[in-house]
Amino acid sequence: MNNFFNILIRFFVFAFIPLTILNSNSTSASDCSNELNNKLVAWSMNKIRKSDMATPNPLTCEEVKDMNQMKNENITITSGRKKGKTAICLSDESNYPCKFAIGIIKPQFDAAFALSEIYSFTPPKSSQLNETVERLFLKPSSLIQ
């Protein structure tokens, strides 16, 4: 009987301790979104959290550090593709519009429509009929009131 308990204890040690280590390692690269000091980026993330059309992406501590240093007047939000999904992109560089993927738009929603709804933005109406879908770029600094 004593031998049975020794085997049982060894089984639990070898089976569950590695799982505990793996789980603790996955949380060490955890979401650092709560450390956002840039109020415009935090506002943008909060809009995604409150939306039913998108889900926020977890942000690494390195991404948060970089976002905290961004100048608000240079920040744009647009959509892009990441790993086959429609992402909400944030950037302060015009030649790199998807520097940070801060959210994912749910597949049933059109990207331009979702962005305009999430950020309460009404895009200007075109004077011409245009059959191509244009990419929407938002300046959050002009949206905050």
C-alpha cells in the first residue's frame, strides 16, 4: 500500500508541476494594458473593450512602453490584416499603419463600419459613386471631446 502512494505522489509531481510551470511562464508575458499612461491610447483601447464589434488584443509590456512614448497628434487608427483576421491598428508612423494591433474586429462586421461605430465617427460622404472599399483612417486626437 505504501508503494502505491509513492507511485501516486510521483505521478502527481511529474504530471502537474510541469503544467504549473508552463502556466506561470505564459502569464509572465502577460497583458500590460493596465500600464498604459498615454491617455489617447488608453481611450482607444477602452472603446474596443466597450464594443460588441471587436475584442481587445493583449499588449506586451514592450508594446505598452512604446505606445506610452507616442505623440498624440501623430496617432492614427485604421484596420489591417493580422493572421487572417481584421485587426484594429494603431500607429504614429504613416508608412507603417499597423505598428500595433490593438484589437480584432469580429468576422461578421465590415472593418470601416466597425471602426466608425466603435469610435463614434461619421466618415465624410463621397461626392462620387466609388465601388472600391476605401481604408478608413481615424485621428483619435480629433475624436476626443
